[in-house]
Amino acid sequence: MAAVLSLRWAGVTPEQYDAMLETVGWEERVPDGLVLHVAWFEPGVMHVTDVWNAEADFERFFAERLAPAVKEVGLPGQPEVHFAPAYRHFVAPGGA
């Protein structure tokens, strides 16, 4: 069953997020099971919403690629992470 990841990470800046993107390369080498990724910022806080085919897909991606990059980039603190089963997801044709 698809899983929705909601993440809130205080203290992460857009520049640090961009460094993570460059280090991990998830847009060039899309992780197995990733369906959708959206990130946005409020003052002092990064938010992420992902849809994964299964929570285990994210856990594998985190262990193999994301955790080492978090350490390398030096992101502060720890994120608040919540998973929930997706009831339904729809991607509009031509949606970006």
C-alpha cells in the first residue's frame, strides 16, 4: 500500500536542501518506490511531502543514500516524520 511521508525539519535552509539534492541526486537517480516529492519552506522550517509505494521503500532509500548525505551536508537537529497510508493519490496528466 502506498505511504505518505510528512516531514518537518526546523533549521534547514533552502541552500542546505539544494546541497542535499546535489549530494543524493534523487532527481537523476530516482529512488525505487518514490512516486512524488514536494518540498517547501517557511521561515526557519523545511517541509516535505512524499508519496512512496511502501514505507519500506523510503526506509531503504534513507539508509542507503539519504542518511550518509545528511551527515555529509551537516543538517541540524532531527526531523519530525510521520507516515500514513495513502487512501488515494492522483497525478494530473501533464502535472509538474
